[in-house]
Amino acid sequence: MQGRGRRLPGYASYIAFSNTDKKGEERQKVVRFAARWQLARAFDRIVVDGDRDRRTTLGYSALLRLALAFSVVDQFEAACGVDTLRRMRDRALADELRAVLEMHAVIGNERTSGMKSRGRFADIDTTDDIRVFAYALRNMFVHGSGTPWGVGANRKRALRALDRLSEVLLGEVEREFEAWAAIRVRAPQ
């Protein structure tokens, strides 16, 4: 997932277009979004000192990568006023996540209860919306109640599925941002 040397599609043209309004609120939000995207794309893994289980460290890296990717989605929506990423359907990936994660730990986690009460989580057993998985895992991890061993994110197959989920999130944001920037650049002032 490394993004060294990668450029956010549409960013250079948007920055050139908005060059006359460097202090503009929209431009500042887009710059923040792009910085978050760059960090998420460049993130490789965490490094810890001491005697740690390699699978635990890899699991934390995958969960942190997912949290960064999800924050890119949040920043994109805030910066561009776009909510086209509300549903991201991928049946194969949703089925894979259900197969490799400890779903009882995900469903039973206290950080998912708010999602359930707002109707965003009740269908995780059947949904093909991978954003539901990303949101649940991000909340569990960021708020401290989800660990690699607890959710099963310490096995090779689960690590691959989580990395794929992060990649899908980032790829979708890149496509959406490029389309948004193209429209924005062409719009009359």
C-alpha cells in the first residue's frame, strides 16, 4: 500500500485552479484531506521496541492503516461536501471479512452499539457494504476496545482482507476526488 511518489489524482489541477485563493476555506480543507491521504498511502507499518509477537504488531499495523484510510474518507467528505461514499458495495470482500474476522467480537463490542442504534450496523451479517466493516473496526480500534487478537486481525488471511479493505477505501476516494476536482476546475467562477 506504500504511496511514496504517488500523487493524488486531480490534486495538482485543483491546487493550480485555487491558487488565487490560498486562504480559502475549501482549499484549506482540500489541502488537509490531501495530507491525510498522503500519510495513509505512505504508511507501511508500525515498529515497536521490545519483545512483541510479530502477528500482534502486524495486526495493529493493519488496523492503524484501516483507521488512516477511513479518516481519508471522512476528510474527503468534509472537504468536498461529497457523500457518494456512503455505501461501498463489494460482496466478495464483505464475505471474506465475515469469514476471517471474529465477528462475535465485532458485533458484541461496546463501540458498535451506537452504530446499531443508528441503524448502521444491524445488517453486518448480510451486508455487502464494506464501509460498515470499516466503520466498526475503525471505531473499535481507535477507541481502544478492539485488538488484533480480539477481532482476529492477527492471521495472514485477515491481514490481507484488512489491507484490501483499506486499499478499496483509498482507491474509491481517489476516483471520487479526481472526478470532483475535474468538475470544480471546469466550473465557472
